[in-house]
Amino acid sequence: MAAITSLGETPIATAAKAPRGMQASRRRRLNAFRYVTFVIFGLFFLVPLWSMVRFSFAGATPGSWSVTPWKEITAPPISSAAPDLLSAIEITLELAVLTCLVVLVLLVPTMIWIQLKVRWISRAFEFLCLLPLTIPAIVLVVGLAPIYNFIRHYELSALQLFWAYVILALPYAYRALATGLGAIDVRTLSEAARSLGANWATVMVRVIAPNMWQAILNAMLLSAALVLGEFTIAFLLLYTNLQVAMYYTARATANAGVVFSTSTAALTFAFVMLVILSYVGRRRRRG
Amino acid sequence: MAVASTTQTGARPVRAGRRLSVPAWVGTVPFLGYVGVFLLLPTAIVIWGSVRNSTGFQFSNLKLLGNSVVRSYFVGSVELAALSAAIGALLGAILAYAIASGNPDGGVRRFSLAGSGVLAQFGGVALAFAFSATIGPVGYVTQATWFYDFPQGILPIYVYFQIPLMVLVFLPAVDGLRVQWREAAESLGGSTWHYWRYVGGPLLAPAFTGALLLLFANGLSAFATIQAWENQIAYTVPQQISVAISSEVGTANPSEADVLALGMVVMVAIIMTGYALLQRRAARWLR
């Protein structure tokens, strides 16, 4: 739950000027401390990643290299117990898109409306949006199980997971959007547009949203990253998304190379998204 | 007739007036409805399910918390969360200091922050695979015999995502330490030890404790990683919740899941309240 709290909320580089006028001996000691620290931590973080990448290129005999594990991602399941990875990837990407859209449709108009018309509700609204942070997914899923039993009467597709994912994404999307909304003068913009004859839909879609597109993009990337890494709810509601498929593939055949190639691919994808995110964030702060 | 016509003429302005005075909070109803069904209702189901059984309302289910087996899951969860939070917080604080003492616009800092954002997020199934590829039974670096022992086998995996989270949460506090305070301590004849003991330490203590609590909550609610690491034996509450709600082996016990989930909610809610209070305390000096 909280692991994602920090995502995209890279602390703003404040103050902390490079210490000037420091004694030479202390600066030398500090630099030595920094290099040692970075090397040790770097090894701790990079060695498991490297091992995973190495295993994703493992050949049939120990020590050999091969791209077979990568080709296996698109191959049919290796055993009857293993799920189809490709369809799991597809459903997860669709879920990511769907969750992003629903989060935006649910949050953006409501937040603008609250800012303009019902200020007094905003504290309660913030509380509700941040509430999922204190309810771990493993707890939420217990309460969601009966609700999903009901949903399954009408629709069996794993796409239905988006209902729960929107709730999980709420705190992160809320904070991203609140930052963007706080940076613009919503009242003046909307009054100007309204006095020129725009209706509320026009105000939101064509006036306010374009002024906070970076915050919207930020919220979408955070929601998408969350969906791509989600395991708990899908697993316990017996749906198969990417993480669940990886889990069962590993269980069906221990040390299958395809598990490592899929993990590496998923991680690389998440990394690219977060790098985009950090650039969006930086530009917003400067601009 | 006459009565009817007067009512009609009388009603029209009233109806027009009423249309204008639709309360503005109605605009938030879609959001409230969604959150009500997918966040508040599941929480209510958990609470209701933990105090009720087939015969009606009673607290006997809660007696389950006194059961020694059930208690062992809580002990396991707290042990793992506390150890991983303590180690993660300590190492993360050291890393945060190493980052903060460098160039605020430097590449090392930017790289470390982007990396922390990704790695704090990189929990879940793939992380357990990465570690099994590193130190697992066929590990690339070493084959640790204790890899499947609890808690020492899972501990490094938890620490792996706790350290980056600590860096993200704690770095703003370390950045808030002013060079002038250090210089003031030095000009009064204080040594490095004096500075940390009487100035830096007390200033960072609330932020550190708050971050420690956040990491603890994070460790408590993590499920995917430990499930992918070991799926036969339940050591922690989330694992046991999973056993209790899935009927895979015919042992589904919904009310046990509800009671365990309630225990989790109460613990996480207390911790997160403490975190919020400490954050407020920490903000007093470091802004």
C-alpha cells in the first residue's frame, strides 16, 4: 500500500547548498563516506536486478546465453497449469487504460466543482480520497469479495477489476490533481468562460483541463503504474492479470526462464513510465 | 377547478425556484456513490462480518484474536514489519544523508531519486523472483541455505523496497537541515558528535519516527512479495487472510478473514494516525 505513496512524489530539491567553507579534512571524510555508501547501496540494489536479467537470458545449460525465455513470452503456455501470459499482458494494459479514464472522469469534474461551488465539502472529500492509504489492499479485498460475487452474475471478464483499481489509485491521482488544480486560478477561468457563454462541460474540458494537463498526465501515469504492479486484489478475487500470470507460471515450472524475461520486461516498462513521470514533474515545478 | 388552477399558477414559480436551488453538493454525488460502494461498503462488510455469525450479532468471532495460532500470524507480521522497517529506516537514513550532502542539482541525486521512485514501487512478485535468482536455491550469486527461513529469508527482500521508500520520505527532512546550524555548532566548539547529539538528531527525530511508522505500515500490508516467496506456509496475517478467503483447499473461513482484516485495519489506522501527527511535528522546524 504505502510503497506507492512515494511514487512520483520525488522530494523537491530544496536548499541544502553544497557546504562551503567546510574544513578540508571533514570534506574529505564526507566524500569518502558518500562514495562508500553509494557503492554498497548500488551493489545491494543492482545485483538482484542483474541476476534477474541474467536469468532471463539463460540457455539450456548453466552459463550459456539464449533469447528463448524472451521468445516464450508470446509462446503458448508451457504447461496446462500455467496461464497464457500474452492475454494476461493484454488484459493488464486494458485495465490500466480503463482505470486511468475512470479515475479522471470521477475526480477531475468533482474536484473542479468542489473548488468552485462547495468549498465546505473539500476536507471531507480529501479524507475520502486519502482513506484507501489506511486500508491495505489485502483488507479491502475481503470486503470486496461479496461485491464481486454480485458483479460476476452479470460479467465475468477480468476487466471488472477496474472498479477496485480506481479506489486503489484514488489517493495518488488525487494528490497529483490537487497540485495541478492549486496552481491555477479555477474561479477566474471558469467565470470568464461562463460569461462568454460556455456551459459547464466546455469549462471543464476546454478551459480548465488544458491548463492542468501535466497534473492529469501525472495522475494517469501513477494510476497506470499501480495497475501494472497490482497482484493482491486480482489474485484473491481469482482474476488473472500480469502479476498473477507470472506467479502461476513460476509455480507451474520452477525457474522457468520466461518468468524472468516477463519480470524484466514489466520492470523495464514501469521504469520507462516513471522516468517520463519524473520529467513531467520537473517541468511542472520549473514552469 | 379554480383550486387546481391556483395551485398550478402558484406552483410554477416555486418549481422554477427549486430548479435553481438544487444544492450544489449534488455535483459530488457520482463520486460519493462510487466511493460508497467500492470503499465504504467493503470496509463495513469487513467490520460487520467480524462481529456477526450465522445466529446474529455477537462478538464471539473476535475471540479468535486470542487464539494462539491466530496470534502467531500477528506476531509474524509484526516481527517482519518491525525488523524490515527498522533496518530499512536506518539504512535509508544513511543513504538519504549521503544524497543530501552532495550537489543538489547533481546527476547522482537525480539518479538516486528516480531509482528510489522505481524501486520503492518494485515490490510484488517480480522482486521475489529477482531475489530467488540471486540468492535462491539456484541463485546466481550464492545459494543461501536460509533463503526459505522466516524471517531472515524474506527480510532482505522487504528491506529492498523499504530503503527506497525511506529515502523518498526522509530526504526532505535531511534537506531541511541548514548548513548554518552546523556552522553555529562548530563556532561554539561543538564536535560532529555534539552536532548530531544536540542539534541534528533531535531535529530529525520526529521525521525519522514518522517515516519508521510509515515503513512499518508498509511492511505490515505487503502481500504479493511474501506470497511469491513462499506459498505453502502462512507466516503473516495477509497470507492467512488469503488462505481464509480462498477455498482452494476447502478451508475457506470468511469470518476468520474478516476478523484478521479488522485487526489489520485497526493496526494500520493507529500507525497512520501516529505518522500524520509526527509529520506535523516534524514540519515545525524543517520548513
